[in-house]
Amino acid sequence: MMRFTSLLEAAELAKSLATDWRFAYSSERYDVKGLLTLAQTSDSEDPIDEDCYYVVSASGAIGYCDYNNDIDWLFISDSSVETDLPSTYKLFSKGNFCSKCGNSIMPSNKFCGNCGNAL
């Protein structure tokens, strides 16, 4: 997962991973244009605190992280499986493994060398 300081930056990456999302707490649905518009409006009207950030999952889901690194998943992509979305953000450290295939990964890896999963 990658960290972002604005929802628009997170949405820009998410649009390369998915095409449709639903808001996690309602039945509202968003296409790429709708998500980008909402993100831009949110960033200008209600910027996040400096200790908080957004994350994007490998499937394009967007979450909000507070200072405790707890993830509140906001936008779930149609390709996301909610049970696979972590509840906390953890930095990769030496000796970690790919969440998709279990292959050993290095902190600098952006993709798993075994299965190609985005890290």
C-alpha cells in the first residue's frame, strides 16, 4: 500500500487500479470522474490533519489512516474483497512477505517478484 497526504493523490492512483467504487458506509457509487471530483472537493474543503494520511490497496480501495495507523476504508473498489483489506497500516520491514502469495519481499520492492502483486 502507498501513503498519500491528499485524497486526490490517492484517487489518482486508485483510478489506475479500478474503475468503480462504492462508499463504505452507504450505497453511493462512484466512477473515476465522480471519485476525482469528490476527492478534489474534499481536499479543498476539509484537508486532513498532518499526522493522518490516505492509503490505496492493491485493488484500488482507498482508506483514511489516523495517527495510530488504523485504517478506515472509505471507498471500496468493485475488485476489492473487504475481508482482505487490513485494519492497520504497517510499514514493510526486512523479512516481510507478500500478502497474496507469501513470497519474501524487501522493503524497497514495489511489486512481488513472484506473483506481481503491488506492494
